[in-house]
Amino acid sequence: MSVLAILKALLSLVDYLAKYAHDKQLLDAGEYKAIARNNAEALNNIKAAQDARDNVSDDDDDILHDPDNRDK
């Protein structure tokens, strides 16, 4: 085997590893974006629930006529 064939094989291996690392980085970035999007959605849902709770007074009558009451 010639030196050039060995060099070509090594460069092909390095090229493959570089492409793999690049693709893995892109996949990880996409995963982190999805996690961030899900966290933002969860925080928005929590804020909506807190706002609904804060907008209701403690009167029994007010709780029964609350438009956000899920017990209806």
C-alpha cells in the first residue's frame, strides 16, 4: 500500500468524523430549541393559571360565577 493511499484513507476518516460531529451539533441545537420552546409554553400555561386564580375573589358567589371555573 502506498503512502498516498494511507493518507487518502486517513483524510476520508477525518472527513467522516468532522461531518458526524457537525450533524450531531445541529441535532443537539434543535433538541435544545425544542426544550426551550416547551419550557416557554409551560411557563405561559402556569402564568395563565396563576392569573385566573388571582382574578377570583374569595366569595362563594364569585367562585360559582367565575368564567374560568373548570368545575362547571
